[in-house]
Amino acid sequence: MPETEVVFYKETMRKKKQATSDAVEILHRRYYEGRPGRIAELEEARAEDELARKIYKLREQAGLTQERLAKLVGTTASVISRLEDSDYEGHSLTMLKRIAAAVDKRVEIRFVPKKEKLQPA
């Protein structure tokens, strides 16, 4: 009777990702997963957007137009408009303090840990 040799093979297959129809998850996989530079850019854009929204919300809650807020802080309405634009990257602490004072608030700055994984919107 001939001898039979048994050989075990170790398969090195990548885990297949579970299919999804979640658009946010699909975009994350396609454009951000495994790309820390892109994730950092997205987080920066989110921070700029959040700041613009907060300035807008403060102004609206105070019942001020862009022109009126501009006069209170000693600038122009176009500057206030730019500050409320999420694409604007020139925010200064001095201007934020002036806006806060105009709406009877104060600026508070926090340092928080970097996010390890991109959070869906």
C-alpha cells in the first residue's frame, strides 16, 4: 500500500469587507481608509465648518445682521461674511474675541485628542 503524504497549506487571504449600502461608509472606504493625510484634511475642514457655524449661530441668536455685527467689532460686513464661510481659514483669536464681546460671550479654547478613526458626518 503506497504511503500518502498529507500537506497542510496556510492560506493568506485578506479578510473581505462586508458589503454595505451606507453611502458614508462607501465614501470612507474609497477615499479615506488607510490615508491618514486625507483624514487629517477632512478633520480640519470639519473644524473650520464648525467654527463658521458657531459664528453664524451666535450672530443670529443675538438678532444681529452681518452689517450690525461688523460695526460692533469694527470691521466690514464682508469680513463677517467670510468668517461665516466654512472655507475661510484666516480666523484669528483677536477677531473671535471681538465677536464674542459683541454678543456678550467669551472665547474658550480646548485641546482635545486627535481622532484615530474618521467619524461619519
